[in-house]
Amino acid sequence: MKKETLKQLIEVEYERCETISQFKSEVFRLLDLYESDENVINGIGVNPITLISGTGKVPYHTICGCNPINGGNGICGCAISNTLVDNPHNLKTGV
């Protein structure tokens, strides 16, 4: 949800509610909804490493260091965001 959408919803609640306490509870409800919506970034939920039908491959954007879920800032510019790559959690190394 965008901030503008949240502002419009708050304005609607201001017109609709009859008491200040009712308005306050609705604003808090909308803020909770806004906050929970912010936890989903670009349609990717809390668990970003999703295996593609047992192939051992994942979309690169789920492991990209620029992804906000992985601690990045969301600014990447890489050209392989939806390319399937080997899941780094499944790789075996010969150490």
C-alpha cells in the first residue's frame, strides 16, 4: 500500500466515524494494515528462498544481495533478476 492510499483511507474514516475514539481505532487498524503490507516487498514474502518444483533452482532475485529481504537497499540493476540459478543452500563444496 502506498502512503497516498493510506492518507485517502484515513480521510474516508474521518468522514465516516461518529466519535473520536471510533476514528482513532480505525486509524490504528489502517496503520497495522499498512505496516503488514510493507513486510511484503515486490510480492516476495518473508521466506525469499523458494525452490522451483524440486529442480534445485531459485529465481536470482531471491538470493540477490540488493534485495531488501537480504539486507540490501533494493537498488540493483542486475539483468538476471528472474533467471533461475542453483540454490546456494543446496550447493555441495569439496572442502
